[in-house]
Amino acid sequence: MLYNLILLEDQPGGGMSSILMIVALIAIFYFMMIRPQQKQQKKIRQFREGLKEGDRIITAGGIHGKIVGVRDDSFMIDMGNNVKVRIDKNSVYPSASDAQTDAAAQNTKKD
């Protein structure tokens, strides 16, 4: 135990450098993982809030349909042949085709 105390006395600023290392790791973790995930969640939330009657969607389970009714927490979708199903808003995600459409729209704005 005395040996450990002697070693700590020999290191100038030994405790401060470890605190700085921990703060740096937390900052890196925030900017590399947490912040991008928050941006993605915000984008998905805006997508869901922007859906309206007549939009075509694909659910997380792979069901394709057209929105025929909107409530606060659910959609009524028509899957064809007069088959209607109520689904939770949280089961709808932007599809790859939506991302391609958004990218094409942004490219036309730049031109």
C-alpha cells in the first residue's frame, strides 16, 4: 500500500489525465453513436407525422397498403380487395424507395 502511495506522488497530474481521458471517451461516444441515432429517430418521427390519407406505405412486417384513415396513434390501411387493417403508427418506417425519392428530389433542387 505504501508502494502505491509513492507511485501516485511521483506522477504529476496523474488523476487529472485520467479524468480528461474519461471525458474525451464520453464525448467521442456521444458524437459517434448517440447523436446520429437521435437524428435518425427524428427523421423517422417526421416521416410518420407527415403521412396522410392516400399515401402508400410498407409496414415493418412487410404489409403494403394505402392509408385510408389516420388517428393519433394508428392508421387504417387498405390492402386491396376491400381488406382494411388498423396498424400502429410505430410499425411504419421509411422504405428504401422513399429514400431514393428524397435523394432524387434533392438532386433536382440543386440543378
